[in-house]
Amino acid sequence: MSEVSVVLDKLGFWESETEEDHITIYGMDFPEDHAYIVVTDDGGNTPEDNRAPLIVACYDENDCFQWSKELKNLFILDELVAANTPGSKELLTAIQNYVKPKKK
């Protein structure tokens, strides 16, 4: 089990293997918003490096894509979940409103 998977499990994410790509994805349900998010690396694969960018994609209950957000790394996701209840409207809004720092 990778460090990334341990952290995501601790944060309340579920784990699933995709049928078509045979990769492990991590997700979280947002019942109040009738939505869920999926976390991958910036190549659409299983995240393995806790310092690499993460892509969070949001889908509605019919599996229709809604939006995506690039997070700087796993530590940012950890901070967002620590500040907001997992699966809450507030967490979904915090992720959607996250602004990645500009490179200097």
C-alpha cells in the first residue's frame, strides 16, 4: 500500500479499480450534492507521489462530468479535508474554489 493510498484512506476516500484502464482510483461521495469526486495524478493514473499535482474531477450522480481542479499536491488535499467535513458541501466547495499558487 503506497503512502498516497494510506493518506487517502485516512481522509475517507474509497478505492476502486477501473474496468477499462485497470488503474486504481480514489473517490469520495457527496450525497447532499448528489455528486462524487475522483482523484488521479495529472496523467489520469493512480496517484503515487504525495508531492506531485493531483487532479480532482467531480461527477454528478449520473456519472456526468461537472468540473475538475488541479491541486498542488496531496498535502493540499489533506489540509482541505482537515478544515471541512469529508463528504460535505463545504469540502466540495473548498476544492472547487482552490487556487493553485502561480510558479515564480
